[in-house]
Amino acid sequence: MKTEMKVLLYLKKNEQTVEGLCPLMGKITVKGEFNSTVQFACKIQVDAELWNARSQRCMGKSHVAIATNREIESLLVLLRVRFNELKDVRNVVTATDVKNAFQGIAAAQETLLKLFREHNNEYALRVGVNRAAGTYYHYKNVYRLVSQFIKFRYKVSDVTLKSLDCTFIENFDYYLRVDQRQKPNTIRGNMNCLKSVVYSAIHKGYITVHPFADFKVVKPEKKQLHLTSDEFSRLMNTTFDTPNRNFTRDMFLFSAFTGICYCDMRNLTETNVTKDRNGKLWIETHRQKTGTPENVMMLDIAIKIMEKYKGMAEGGKLFPMLSKESYNMHLKIMAKQCGIKRNLSYHMARHTFASLVCLSQGVPIETLSRAMGHKNITTTQRYAKVTTEKIDKDVTDLHGNIGDKYSLEGIDMPPSRILKDMSKRKVRPSRKLQMMEGL
């Protein structure tokens, strides 16, 4: 809806001085999505005898009348300028906003880093309630990158939200990709954080057009994240040269045989391990990421790993966990020692559980989804990839199931002479008629 402003000027005659001067008052009315009105003092003294209420100006061509009218024109021009400035950066403009901007008491124009700081401060208060600490630190890191980029590219400490456009976003993408040498997945995560903060600027009415509207955050093609049978066997059957690397291997294998991710592993306590009426051990917990239940029956290898480290962790925790960065650093070195020709990360254990340990062994994807604590099967499908071993087994089973159910008559006869394809040969109309009549 179009937003319009009108200004009415009038004299405050009950405060007329002995010289016949009255304070000039203004009434701003803004009509749009929301209508609003506010009064303000113009700080101009007007001779009551010269004032024309209809034209809202002083009558005559005296020096006083001309000077007063000039002040009034300047006032109205400044009001219009402030109103247009507000319209450029806000979805909703009120009469009070215009008054404050005119009087110089409006808030400074909103800037990107200021908004980013406010976002991060609000996010910090929600950590432990409905937000994760790891995501908060991710936002802090993106704030640092954006701040560095603005100083590097634009030679200023901050930029206004109004100045943000697709070019700014493309330049930041280039900065991450070329100057920071970041990988596609890292770039995508950082760009999505910035996109979320910029979207809050639209939600708060600071800007009307999303700078990301014409920019697409490219989703890189996913690599195979689960270990192959050979890689998994190499990791299981290798003893490493330091206690921390052997511990890293055991924690990776525990996750690979339970499907529990790193952040949930850190939260596991002895009370999460329960025994059912058949004597089977289960891990019953809730995923930190989604809050959904995650119930996994423990396989023998997982039980042996748990018993190996029993009592070593403080505070009733199940394992004395290292940092995720330490695990990933050790796994990269361990992969080389095992002859695995790619980098390993801790999260690959959860993918290995889904693809190699469960799906390849015939576990239905519905059961797997429940065990992994997913809200829907679509998420599980991103984890559970069909391995070559699974394809080989399924096709072998297919051969056995089909057996002699189908037969092809005449398959053992020698092939007849294959005639030349006549479909593209030109045929005389008279001959075509004979062929149609069977002659």
C-alpha cells in the first residue's frame, strides 16, 4: 500500500506574545498500512496579523512575511526529505518516525554489523533453551568474516542495510571462495548464516528488498560419506601408535555401531543405557538437534567398547570425550596409516551406521529412521545410501527368486536372416496401395 504524508501548519494563539507573535505548530499525518498523526513545534514565531490559515503562509511582501515564509518552506522540504529517507529503509513509517527524524532524535540508520551483533546477543540468550552453542559460535565466526570483508573490500567499519544488494553478496561469496580459500560446504553454511541475519532486517522493516533475492546459494554435490566394507575393516583391524588415536578409533566405531552423532555422544550418561526384559541393552536418549527420541539396541562390539571405558569419565558420563576437532585431526592421520585414500571425519560414523551396518544388512529404512531419531524418512534417505555390496546381494537374491519362472520360446533356435530396414525407403504411391491391399 502506498504511504503518503500531509503536513498542516497552524498558530498556537493561546501563547501569543505582547508583540503579537504566535508559535507555529505542525501536524503530521501519515496514511498507509497504518494511519498515524503527531503534533510538533516548528520553532518559528509568526505575526498573527500576517498569517493566512488557508494558504498556511504569511500574507504580503514585507520583509518579515518573506523571511517567515522562507523558513516555512525550508521546514517542509526537510520534512519531505526525512519522510522519503524513512520510506527507503522501512516497510512501515509512522508520523512519530518522521517527527523524530526531523528533530534529529531518530535512531541512526541501521547497519549490517549492528544488526548482526543484536542477532548474536539475542541468540546467546537462547543457547541451552532452544538453540545450540555450536550454532551460536558459527554465527560469531560469520560476524568476524563479514566484518573483515567490509574493511577489506569497502575500507569502512560498517555498511548500511539500505546499501546491501546482490553485488555485495556476490563479493562476499568471492571473498570466502578466493581470499579465504573456503570449501563449498563451508561457504554454503556461512552464506546461510548471513542470509538469516539479512532476512531479520526485512522482518523488522529496515529494508524492503532481500539482497539474496537474485543470488542462489549453491548446494555442492554430496560425496560418499559412509565407509566402504574394506575401509571399515581396515579401521577396525588397525592398532595405532598413540592412546588418543586408539581411543578415537573406538569412539568412531561406537558411533558406527549405534548411529549416535558426536554431540549426543558427549551427552550420554550411564542412565541412558537400559536393559529390556530379554536382557538386551539399549541406548535411550533424545537428539540434541531435534529433540526426537533415539532408541538403539546395542550390538556386541558397542557393548565391548562401553565396558572397556567404563568408569573413566567424570559426572556419570559414558565416555571421556575429546573435542570434535581433535577426533577429526586424528582420523585424518589414522586414515593414512590404514591405507584409506580419503579424509575421514567423525560424522562419517553415523553415515556408516545407516548405509553399511544397517541398510546393507537388510534393516528396513522405517526401522532405521526410528533408530537414528529422524523426524521423517526423507532425512534418513540422505544418510542411508545403497552400497555395491547391497546391490550385489539383492541382484543375487533376485536371480534365485526368479529361477525358472520365465522362459522365452524359440530362444535356442538359430537366428533368421535379418531383413534390411525398409521404413525409410521411398515407395511409389501405386506400390504402397498394392502393399496395403496385400498384393
